[in-house]
Amino acid sequence: MATARTRHGAGNPARMAGLCGEVPTWTGKPYIADDGGAMTIVLRHRRIAFAGYAVVLTVATHWPNLEISVGPIPRPDIVLHVACFGLLTVVMAFAELFRRQALALSHVMLCWLAATAWSGVDELSQGLPGINRWVMWSDFGANVLGVTLAAVVLAIVGMVRRRRASRSPLGRG
């Protein structure tokens, strides 16, 4: 079980000696922390970043009477929908909310499903009384486009990393 590198940096002697949890690889196996289940500091920071971004995105999409205008462009908010929900998918994937590694295909698919559902609920909830926002299919379509583009990029990067890892002499990336 010796390896030159782990997912979070240089090799850990305890891991290399097989004294603690599984050494994560880019094969999609769940990550098991050294101390029997506590999150690593890096993972904790990723999850805090995800929670913060989720709050900011939700507040921004529900801000009453918000209007965005950029010169002659009729609907500049569509580009923002694609970008913001694409970023939500990326941040969600790297937060590893589903206890799988960020670039594992099954994890990317779960993130796509969760972010798509989130965008639907987000768009529908804008029609609640007092928010004074429009619920539009075009906004939902832009949300799903952003989520899908991000998921495709994550899946491709994950496949490339797994392919490179399988070709390396140590069998790891």
C-alpha cells in the first residue's frame, strides 16, 4: 500500500505503513480519513466554501425586484445563470458531499442531479409572494445548461486523471 503521493499532498508514513484508513485514488472509492471518519481540514474548508456559496447564490437569486441590465443585451442574466449554477456544481463536487471523490463519475452524476433539482426549486421558489421575481423556463434552462456543462467538464477531467493514473508505473496519479 506504499505510494509516493496521496490526494492531499506528500505521502503519509502512517498510511504508507497501512496503519490507518484507505489511501484515496482517483478510482472513485470513498475517502476514509485517518482518524476513523473525521473530515480532513481541506475537505472541511471545501464544505464551508460550498455552504457559503450556496447561501450567496440563494440570496442573490431571491433578492426582491433585482434587475440586471448591460447595454444592448436583452437578457444578460442568462449568462449569469449558466455561470453561477455551473460554479455551484463544481464547488459541490469538490466538497464531496456524497462521500465519494470529487471527480468520480458516480459522484459527478449525483452532483448533476442535486444541482439540477436545486436549480428547479430555486427557480420555483422565486414565485413566492413577497419576492417579486419572475419564474421563467429560460432561467431554469440556463441553470441546467450551466450544471450540465460543469458536470461534463468534471467527468472528462476525472476520466483523463484515471486514465493517466492507470498508465503510471505505480498505478497511481
